Amino acid sequence: MSRERTLINFDEFDKLFVSFEHTAFRLETRRRYRSDEQGESYRRFVAGLDLDWDLDHPWCVSRREQSALGKRFERVRIVDNPPSVGQRYLLNNSIRNGMVGEDIRQLWRADADRLGLPAEDTWLFDSRFIALLHFDTDDDLTHVELITDPVRVARACQERDAAWHFALPHHEFRAQVPSDM
């Protein structure tokens, strides 16, 4: 990989989740993701119904397979106070992600701001390169930029470490979120 920023297509992006060797870390900073809102589980969540996750969905199967190989999937989700509907959905969805091998933690946005965490959604793979996710004004993912610049990657590793240190595991964070919101 060059040290330049390179746009990759969505198929290349998907392949990163199989080709990485050790760790895939996501910093999720957005208040909503339109792709979530287009799914049946989101509609069920908003209606107050059980989500009845399909743990045999290809995404879930892939996460389990990669986790079984010893690879780690970790996320820190930045959450507003009060959480947006999209953030509440993702908080609930953390249960499913945990069932297929992801370790997800949450961090209040005020704490993320105090830590100086970026407002960008990224995946950091093997502490070697970043997939920077770009969204449009409708909160749709438009493209993915691969960043291999060692200075930017080192900063992303520091941001990951700070976020992970201060973020709370799902069950602890969930206890801080009023159920009537």
C-alpha cells in the first residue's frame, strides 16, 4: 500500500474484514446511519418490537468465522446525552454484535470531546492502516478512503487507546441510559 490516501470501492472495503490479521477497531461517531434506518430490525426497534436477529446472516457468520481465527473486532461508539434514536438502536444492536464476536463499548460524546477524539468514523486495521468512512448530508456512506500515512495511523492508534480506556462495556453503559428515552 502506498502512503497516500486512496479511495477504495465497497467490495475492497468488505474484503478488509477478512484479510486483516489481528485487530479491526471502529470508532463510530455519527448520530445516525441511514442504512440502519432502511432495515427491518430498525423498524421493529422503533415500533418497540423484539428484533429477532438473524444470526445466520452472512455478516454475522463472517464475524464469527474471523473471531474463531483469533481476530478481534472492537468498537467504541460515541453517544449523545440523550442518545438519538439511531444511537439507541445501535446500543441495543450491541447485544447481537457481541453474540458474533465483537467487543463494543460506548463513550458519552462529552467525554469523547474532552479526550479530543475525532468526529470521523474510521476502521483501524492491525494498527497499520485506516479506512476513513465518508458520508453525505443524508447520512449515507458514499465512499471509503484508505489511509496508510504512518503519522496519521499512529495518531489513530493513540485515539483508539484513549477511547477504549475510557469507554464502558455495553452492560455498564446501558445502565446509565434511562429506559424511557
